Amino acid sequence: MKNPIFDSTVWKWLCSLKLTIVLASGATLVAVGGSLLIPFHPEIFGGLDGMPLGPWLRQGLAQSPGMTGWIAASGLLVTLLAINTLCCFIDWCFSFRARWRKSGEYLIHLGFVLILIAFWWGSLAGFRSEKNPLLPGQSLALPQPGLSLKLEAINPVLSPSGRPMEIPNTLALYRDGTLLTRVETRSNHPLLWKGLVAVPVSFGQTRFGGRNLLYSVITVSYDPGAKLAFAGGLLMGGGVLLALFSFYRKRARGDRPDIR
């Protein structure tokens, strides 16, 4: 027997296609309209890519609510769209036998919800730290309790003329003095550990102790929702393939008209 909740007017409204269209259209219009402000106000939006959205948005709303409020509004609309999508998925789960052919579409729905959850998780619980200069032997304390990143060595690869072609770094991650991982990093080969990414983005030279020493500039970021976002992407990709297979199978059987 089907639960009466799924026959209620409120539930049908939460699962309605009209609500989906209104929320998706509203989020798109607000995001596109608001983004037109970005090029004209670099003093406000210049640091948007340098830190997670959660801390940046709290700071932006406190300082310039009129300029940054559209980001909160579009985020709210997308979150409501995710709730609408999740309700559709739950409704489909309880009617699986009657609508199993639409499995691909609902896998896309579930993947979208997981990606949005991962985004908010990373925005609120993650961090990004840029432009951290480290000399060999120096350590950088990370926002996570007990974690520190140590630059153990710089091993420049020089061209015949003596110019650095690449600057491999040996980075080590510690928790309360205990080594967690040690990696030789270089271009496109960062240190990776449970959602934490540390990569040297630049280097320089400084005078220290009467000698010229190389130092590395390290960027560290942490996204706890990365694996969840990856799972959501896999679900969406699988859903697209399944939906295409189902569509062409029905078309071959004459269940759908030809597309002209």
C-alpha cells in the first residue's frame, strides 16, 4: 500500500516539473544577472577564487550586502532545486516498478544532489591557503588541528644555460609530529591526502645566512566533499549513458517518434 504522504498535494507540488522550471529559471537569471557585476567591482570579487565560498560570502555580505546578495540568493534557489530533485528521486524509488525505464534520468537527479551537497560541504568545512613561502626545513601549520606541512628539500632541474626548468619539492605532511605522507611534488603532481592538496606554484630566491637560498611558494587547499562530488559525477555520467540507451532502444521499437 502506498504511503498517503506521496498522494498529498504538498508532496506532488514538491515533485512537480513546474517547480523545477521556476527554480532553475530563477537561479539562472539571478546568477547570470549578478555575475555582470563581477568585472566592474574587482575590489569586492577579486578574492572570490582565493578562498572557499562560505567564508568569502560571510565576509562579502557583511561588507557589501547589496553587491554580493545575489550569490546567496542564487545559492538558495539552487539548494531548493536540489530539494525538489531529491523529492522526485524519492518519489521514483517508491514507484520503481512502474517507472524503472526512467532509471537514467533519476540517476542524473541523484548525482546532481550529491554534487551540490559536496559543494556546500567543501565551501563550509574546507579551506584554501595561498602564497605560503617556505625555505627548506620550514613548516606551515594548517587549519586542521595538529596538521603541518614541511618543505624538506628543493631539487631544481636546470637547463644548459643554468635557468630552472622545473623545481621538484619534497613535501611531508605531519600530524602532531607523526609523518603521514611524503611526496616529491612537481607540476601536476601535488601532495594528496584525504581531500587535502598541496602544490608548489612558484619559487624565488632570498638572502639568508650570507647565502642565496631557493624557496617555494606553496598553495594548500582542503575539500572534504571531493570524493562525494566524484561519486555524484559518476552517477550523472552513468545516468546520461543509461538514458541515451533507453531512448534509442525505445526509438528502435517505435515507442518514440523520430527527431527531425
